[in-house]
Amino acid sequence: MKTLKKRAEFLAVSKGGRVGRRAFVVQGLKRDGGEEPRIGYTVTKKTGNAVVRSRIKRRLRAAIAALDRQDVPRSADFVLVARHNALTLPFPKLIADLKSGLPQVLDARTPRGPKRPRPTGYDATSRRKQG
């Protein structure tokens, strides 16, 4: 399976749907055409040092490789934002979370998260940094 490499690709996927799981957050965006799905991996520094982050990425790549082709929707881009639990969650549960999360993130009925209303009279251009 192809991977996302450029920052612009990651930013485009972040505008799509989002679903939280125990070990990661799945972000997804449909693409036009019947192309092979692409997956990107994000592990922030707050999850651990370089060794821990690399182990988490290896586990996520192995879990994606263990999925059947029909479990991953075609013509879509996905980003897995890892949590620290990705290191300790049993591997079968990691695969089960991927199987349920990948199709769900592309579903239009899935809520992306709570929408907080802006305060009345809010104007983004009027806010300036003081100091």
C-alpha cells in the first residue's frame, strides 16, 4: 500500500473525517478515481522518544499489512495519528480497530467532533497579539 509523504497531502486529509480509536485517531478523505488507497503515519514527540515512536510506526505498518485488501476502502487517503496505547494494545485489537475505523471515517454520517459556536461579535481579523 502506498504511503503519504508530503505535508500538503497530510493537510488535505486532515480536512476530511476523523474517528478516534483506542490506539490511534483515523483521518480520512475520499479521492476521485479507482486508485489504490494511501496511508500516512503521524506519531508526535509527546508519545515518547525516537525509539518508542519508531516502534509505534512499525506496529501500525504491520497492522495495515495484515489487513485484507477488501478491508481498506479504495480511492481514499488515510492518516493514522498514533497514541501511546498503540504500543501496548494487543495486535488483534489493533487490527480490529483499523477494520472498523477505516470505512467509518469516510461515512458522511460520522460526526467529526463537537462543533463549538463562536462567541457573538467574533471577528478573527480584530484579534491581535499583545506584547
